[in-house]
Amino acid sequence: MGAWRTGCTLTLHLDFLQRLKMMIDVASGLEYLHHNYSNSVVQCDLKPNQVLLNDDMVAHISNFNIAKLLMGSEFLK
């Protein structure tokens, strides 16, 4: 996998399996927040720049400014 830095941006060339793993990481994170967290969290505005990668290329969701907590059938803002 090739990578280079341009200013503060790291450019990566990812193959299909690496991209698929990142999609699964994000989907797993969303599933956890929706179904397994003590209060359900709904991420209302997920964008690519809110997905962070650690050193092992594991994707993590960030920036929950527009997220909502779901308790029962009501949204809490």
C-alpha cells in the first residue's frame, strides 16, 4: 500500500479488501451505537471525514455533534 503526506493530509491507495474492512468497521460501530450501547445513539450526519483510521487501519467513527440519543421511542437532542 503506497502512502505519502501532502501538508497535513495522508494520501492512501487502498485495495478493495482494505476498503471493505473499513466499511465493516464503520457498520459495526454504528450497530453498536444503535443496539448495544446503554442508550441508543443515532449518528444523523455521518461523512467520510468523520471516519478516523488508527495505525492498524481500523476505522473509528468520530464527531457526534448531530447525533441523537434514543430512549424508548423519543429522541433527546
